[in-house]
Amino acid sequence: MTLLLLHSELSKASFEAVAAARQLGSFCIGLVGADVQETANALAGAGAEQILAVQDPAFAQSRYSTDAAAAEALVKASGADVILAPMTSRWARALPGLAQRAGGRIDTHVVALQNEPNGPVASRWYYRQRIETTLSRAARPWFLLLDGGVAQAWSGTPGTAAVKLVPVDFPAPRTEVLGIEELSSDQQTIRPEAQLLFVAGAGWTKKQKDGQIHLGDAERLILGFVSQARASLGSSKSLVDLSGEGEKVLSFLTHMHQVGQTGATPRHPKGLATCCHGEEPHVVGWRFIGERRAINLDPNCGWARGKADVLYVADAFEVMAKVNTLLG
Ligand SMILES: Cc1cc2nc3c(=O)[nH]c(=O)nc-3n(C[C@H](O)[C@H](O)[C@H](O)COP(=O)(O)OP(=O)(O)OC[C@H]3O[C@@H](n4cnc5c(N)ncnc54)[C@H](O)[C@@H]3O)c2cc1C
């Protein structure tokens, strides 16, 4: 039997995980939250044999001890030997410990699931998305954390679901979430759902044709474009590493923005690289970008060597100023 674990706040990843669970045949859903009925109703038509739940105000917060105890109670009550969950930060934190406690195994970053006669077969990448493998395991319970995009999200009409509440013992919480500090959506420049990835390279911080550095203009042009186009912002390694060397940098860039072999491998339909040379360790992070364009002064840069669909040999300061005017 398969158990799909979900927190009561549903997201696109939850509905993709529902679709993945449906591919494995019969399955139960295990809900965790302060109040789960509305969530259960939203999933009433998902085809689960049973909807189990643990419900307590303590489960409203992300906390290892309560999330692991909640999942443990649901795994026991369902008798499941294959346990799926979306790879959210909460499940990624709680389930490896539970798998260890239960004497089972866990695999993370599962990108596809198939139902085979001997049990599920999971696909995942190794070596930073260079090798894709499929794997099955004899060990049970087997926990699988599913990456976004694992399946086409399930959708169905809400109904009235019968929920079986499962009792759960959990230790008195020693940590309490007092609040969440997060960037406002305008300050948040990493947008996984964006249509376009805009990459800024180290050229933005280099001396330009007048012999001067124009950091203020660079910041204004980059942020202006990213905000107007609702694009996601990425960076080369050189640019984010500059801060560690005490050099003048673009203040809004962090290592989280780095795209490449030692950075992220984002998935966007289109990408535009600016002031970035297009070296292999960077471009390898563009593996899943559909259409690639670059702006570089150098007609012989890496992008020109088959790495971009279109290379504009031009000054990115001038091009982006014009583009921003057109957008504005
Ligand atoms: C093991 C290893 C792992 C690595 N991992 C990564 C990684 O994950 N991600 C990554 O990015 N790099 C990675 N690198 C580094 C990578 O090899 C490059 O050094 C880096 O990507 C270069 O960054 P850049 O293109 O921004 O800078 P530069 O190489 O300095 O290029 C700047 C470019 O800006 C252009 N330019 C300047 N002014 C303008 C202008 N006004 N208009 C248009 N163009 C202009 C220049 O022509 C130049 O091509 C890795 C390297 C190693 C050895």
C-alpha cells in the first residue's frame, strides 16, 4: 500500500504528488495540520482508498519533532510500505529521520515514478543532473520525496471527504515558530515559475568603455527589468563570488542566485544571459532552459559557440536600458 503524506496547505507540488500517487495504483492520503477537513474535501475526488489525518494546533508549524511524529503515526495507521511526499522543506527535514527510525530507506529529488510488477521505480538525477537513473528498492518502508514536476498536477472537483483521525503522541515541543521573516514578493527575485530567466554576469561590475564602473546603473537596469518582466534572476559564479573578495558587488545577489555546475539548474521556457561569458561550468546549469539568448560585447564569447540560440553582440547596458523603456 502507498501512503501520500501532505500538509494541510496544498500547493502545486501537492497536486503533482497526488498525480504521482495515482500512478502507483491504490493509495491512501495522510494529512497533517491544525484543521484538515477543508484539505480533505479538496482531495475528495483524488481516488484515495482512505484519507487519514492527524490534527492538532502543534501541526500548523514546521517543526522536526511534531512533523516526524505525525508522519510516523500515519505510516503505522495506514500499514503502508511505500510513502510519498512532496519535497517541501518541511518533509525534507522530517522524513529522513523517520526513515532511519523505521529501519527503512529514503530517496530524495525523485523526478518521475512508475508502477512496475515488483513495486515502484523512481527516477532521479545524480552528479548535478548529468546522469539520470531509475531505481527500485527491496527495503521497506521506502520513503520517496518528489520534486516539483514529478507528474502533471491532478485536478478534480472538491467534495465532502470522510476523514479518519489517527491519535498521535508527540513530545512537548521545545521550539516554537514566532513568525516568518520573508522578502516581500517584489524583493524576491528567484521566481521558479517565471517564463524567463535573466542571468547577470560579472561584466556588469567591470570597467565599461568610458573606463568607469557603473554599479548603480547596473542595479537599476537589472532590477528594473526583472521586476517589469516578472523574470527570475540568476547569476554567474564570478559575480556572486565577488562579495567574498570584498569587491564592489550588486547587493541583491546571493549564492542562491548562482546558476551552473556548482549552482542551480533552473527550469524556465526562456533565458537571457547578460554580461556573462557563457563558460561551460555556467552553461551546464542552463540544461533545462528552453530557448537561450545572450548579450555580450565579445562576438567570440562562450555563447557564440553553439551554447545560445541567439547572441546579440551588443552593450548590455544600452540594450537593457532600451528594453526597460519599451517595457515601461
Ligand atoms: C569547478 C568549477 C565550477 C564552477 N561552477 C560554476 C557555476 O556553477 N556557475 C558559474 O556561473 N560559473 C561556475 N564556474 C566558473 C566559470 O568557469 C566562469 O568563471 C564564470 O561563469 C564566469 O562568470 P562571468 O561569465 O559572469 O564572468 P566573466 O568571465 O568575467 O565574463 C564577463 C563577460 O561580460 C562581458 N561584458 C562586459 N561588459 C559588457 C557589456 N557592457 N555588455 C555586454 N557584455 C559585457 C564580457 O565580454 C565577458 O564575456 C565554475 C568553475 C569551476 C572551475
